[in-house]
Amino acid sequence: MLGETDRAKATKVTLNRVALPQLTSQNAFDKAENVWFNVGNNLILAKSSSLNVNTTKTFTFDLAPVAATTSVHFVCDGLRPAVGDGGFTSPGESIYITGNLPALGERNPAKAIKLDPNVFYQYIIDKRSEAGPTAPVWTSVISGLPSNTAFEWKCLRCRENGTATVTWQSGVNKFRTSESGYAG
């Protein structure tokens, strides 16, 4: 049985009025019978073993609301020097983001989220566009942020193996998430 919800998760699932055990991983769910699992993203899976063809299967889902979340597209670019000399990195370095929310690593470089390079060095060196960026651009869409919440964030450059000094963006970036969905 596949159950879809809107801003809810299951707290209890029964089959013919008998409570089924909840599992906490997809792997455990796949190996078991007569169980259920909150997959996430408003999806609940429940299954049972075979029953007599004359037996009706009635699944009942008890639901609890889940707080709305939103997604934000973060950009660290060289047009507005994000980290010291913009988004340029050396081999083994990347640009990360962290902020004052748990989903953003709580300002801890060890928990920062790695961004993806979207405009590369060769594009800039070859000057493929006079109107284009003058330094690498690093971006990522981060989901699961609390809705309607003000927060602060910064870009930082650090080695991917966690060694050496972290270089922090100067200044503070502030943003407020939307009620739900994509906040931009």
C-alpha cells in the first residue's frame, strides 16, 4: 500500500485493526512483512503478507502534521566576491555554505554544505562572454529549511579533507524563507 499525504507523517498504521510495527529504513522495510515506514516527502509505505483471498485488507493510517519546509537556492559568486578572491579554488578546495540553522550546519565548517561549481575557470579565462561572470559561481538548492524563518548564512572556502584554514566570506547574508515550497 502506498499512502501519500500533504504535510503529514504516519504515527500508527493498522491492518484490519491490528497495529503494524514501524520500521526506520527502506532496507529493513524491503526485507520484512506486515510493517510500515515513513519514507519522507509525504510518502508512507505499508505492506502485509499474503492473506486468504476472501479476507479484506483494510489499512488505517493515523497521521500527525509535519511543519512546512521550503527550499532555497544559494549562490556564491565572483561578481560579489563571496570568499576573499571570489569563487576561485585550488585543487582539493571547494566552496561551502553554512548558517545559523541546523539544516545549514549551525555555523560549523565541519557541517557546512558543499556547493556545486556551475561556472568553471576555463569559461572565465577564455572570456566566452563579456557579460558573463568574472569568477567561478558555486550554487546549490538546499531543501528542508523551516518556513517563514529569518536566518543568516555565509560562504566559506575550505579543503575537502577538512585540513587547513577555513576562509570565510566577509559580511553577513540575511534571508527569510517563504511559507512553503521554493523560496528562491
